[in-house]
Amino acid sequence: MANRKGRRRRFGTVRQLASGRWQARYRDPLSGETKSAPQTFATKTDADVWLTTIEAEIIRGTYQAPDAGKVEFGPYADDWLKHRKLEDRSRERNEGVLRLHIKPTFGAGTLAAITTPRVRAWRTALLESGVGEPTVVKAYQLLRAILNTAVDDELIRRNPCRIKGADHYHVPERPILTVAEVYAVADAIQPRYRVLVLLAAFTTLRFGELASLRRRDLDLSRCVVMVRRAQSELQNGKLADKAPKSAAGVRPVAFPAELVPELTHHLERFAAAGQDGHLFQGPRGGLLRRSNFRDDWTTARAQAGVSGDVHFHDLRHTGNTLASSAGASTRELMTRMGHSTTRAALVYQHMTSDRDQHIAGKLGEMIRRARGEADPPPSGT
């Protein structure tokens, strides 16, 4: 039982307990509740000093309740993710990273228990256990974002994710196909996917953007494909069309006129009916999925004699490189790719300009050279 030895100070109170140690108490300015120091003190002076420190933090605006960090990380992280505005695929990906790579280490502890040394040890353990560096970087970025919010919520004083270089990794250089190799793969793949390969290489569209294209998105007279959406596939197999990641993703992209005969043939034989019919379909007439295309890609790549672990997405990298060699400026490349670096106004400028047509024309010259075809006669002759 505490004795009555106590003295009211200008801020807070100090009293001696039956054990002989001293207790410091004060009124929390945030909640209005009476708070006790998280520990008792050997001397009254120590208790007074602690209260003086708390008072100074309140005056400076840096005060944080001693028990703020006692919030459990697991429920806090779940609530954080619940209130984030994310697309289904991104939410699913973050949930997986949180469940598999973050919660096993930090889920049962408090926010205050997450220190920089623990974060460093956790990251090292993930890498040593064989988790890929991109996944470890994603886990670190997610943990840092959650704890940034905890700092804003005044639950912890500073973010312990302070490891230099842990938020990025070196991306190895991906292979670049030649125009001849692109056509070799297109020649080897199932006919229904021939144009898919060619458009991927010469427009740099992503697989999800190609899979969601409709007939009405294709303008053969102007040699332009309009990207309006992208298809995403969740882990449960559900497919959904979504808006591009940024406004820059909604864009017209010019393609070489040399592809028009290929596209005309594809529309006649393989595209779904109606203006809203999908340009590309799966092998049985359903929606195109990565899973029902992957084997065809791998087989065609091998038959074409393209060596190395070349992914379908490398066609996008190939197309960007070819467009750059055709004279595209950085801004033109970014617009074709659907990347946003400044304001959304840049996105909606219609890249069906003479420069974009010039880029497509240069790509056409590469195609003709690779296939040994003569250049068309000049216009008007």
C-alpha cells in the first residue's frame, strides 16, 4: 500500500510507495487520463527529472504517451491494410507478403518492440532463407509504410526501418530480341497468338493490356491501338479488367503499317465477334490468361531457337529499345510505355502525332529489312 508521502508539483505528482521506491504520475494531454511512469524510481529526484522531461516534450510538441507503443503490430497492420485504397491484385499481393514474411516475426509483438536491429536481423534472415530479393524489398517497403503511419498516429517516435539501400534492389538486364527473333517466335507460335507477339514487341503493351483489348480499340486506318484498361488475374483465378495504374496508362499507341495485313487476318479468324469482342482469346474461345498462354510461349521460343530465359514481358523491353533506336525521345518513350513522370496532362496528349507515326514507320523499316522485303514506293507515286 502506498504511503502518503507525496508532493504536488507544478506538473504531475511524485509519491513514495511502500516498497520505498518513487512513483511519478501526470495527466496525459492527449487523452486527459492520469498516467504513471512505466517504471518506478530509486529516488525522488529521479522521479522529478522524469516528469520534467515529459513536461518538456509536451511543450515542444514531441510528447508521446509511454504506453503508445504497446499496440500489437499484427492487428494494427491488418487494420492499416484494410483502409488502404488498393486494386484487388495489389491488395492480394500485400496480404500475402504481410502474412508470409512480416507477421511470423513481428505479428505477435508490439509496435514499440520493433527496433532497427530487429528489422535488420529480420531482413537478413529472409535473404538467407532463400526468399528472393525482390520479395524481401517489397516486404521491407510494406513494413516501413505501416510503421510510417504508426509514427503519424503518434504510437512510436520514429520509424525503425532505417536500413540504407534496403528499399531497392538491382534489376538484372533483361534480354533484348532482334526483329528477326521476334518474327521467328511469331512464326513458331500458334497462329492465334502470332499477332499477340508482334503487338507486344512493336507497341510495348503489357500482357494484361493486350489481353483486355477489344476490336473497337484497334484503328487499322490510322495504325493506332487505344489502351483503355488492363486485365488482372487474382490467385483464385478470377479475371478482372481494371483501369491502368495511372492516368498515363490510358493512351493511344501507333504501330507499324506493316502489321495491318497481320491484324486484318487475325480479326477475320481469331478475334471474338462484335465491337466489344476481345481481340485475343484463349485456346477454347475463352478469355486469354497467362496460364493458358505460357506453354505456347515457351514452346515457340524454343522452336525459334531463341536462347536464354526470355519472358513474354521481354518483348516490351525489346520494343522500347527498338523505339529508342528509331529516334524516340525520352518523353515519347514514356508516353508509349504508359508511364507517368510529371502531370497527368502529359498522359492525354494524343501520341498519334507525326513523331509517333515516324517511330512506327522506323519500326516498319526494321521489319522489312529483317524479312528481306523491299521498301514501299513513296506516297503519291
